[in-house]
Amino acid sequence: MRRNAEILEVNPVETAEKTKQIITGELKRDFEEWMSASEDLMLRPRIEMTEEGNQFFAKVLVFGMDSKSVQIFVDPDRLLIEGEMYRKSGRRKFLSSANFPRPIDPRRVHAEITDGVLSLRAAIAEAKLMQYVPRAA
């Protein structure tokens, strides 16, 4: 029986540099927590990515994820998903990232969680044609 899908907000990030800053900041915080923890607090589920037509589709198993804690960041080249999951052993942070095989349009991304699966659809960016203007010799 399929439950209702929960739509998630996607945060477009215009540059790869900004995405790197987000990832680096998160990793620094995680490292500080990890150094003081008695067990691993970070989960990194695999992102399965496929291409159909002019879109990429990504799926991640996220059973137990608090959908209100999920943050999704995309830039033309990368996908970053973070949040919190609850297991029998307690709360665990979730951080997973993947590169898109080709650039996408960060403003044309849709994500939702249905029955413990986070699904994301991203439109592949249209190729920009370069216009050549000859100069007089």
C-alpha cells in the first residue's frame, strides 16, 4: 500500500564553490562530533542515479528519516542530501552526495519521500550555443 508522498524543498545553489562550502562546513561539524562520540553518528546511504530522456532520477533509501530535518542542495554538477534518521540505537545524521553525469538546471528539481524512499528528479540543463562573431582583419 503506497502512502501519500511528502514533497521536499530543494535549495538551488548556483555555484560548485558554494556547494563545497556547505559540504566542508558539515564535515567539520561532523568531525568534531565524531571525535567525542563513542560510536559512528553519520550514515551515508548510497544514491542511485539514472538518466531517462532529459532528466536525471536519484533514489535513496531513508527509512526512519525525519522529513522535517531533510535539506537538499543542488548545483549544476552536484547533489547533496543531509538530515537526521532515527534508529533503535538513537539519532544518526545522514549525509550523502553525488555528482550529476551532466549539468542540470538547479531551478528545475523536484524531490519527495514516499514509503521510506527519497526520490529526486532533475532536468538536464539545455546546452548553450556559442555565437561566433567574426572580427574584421
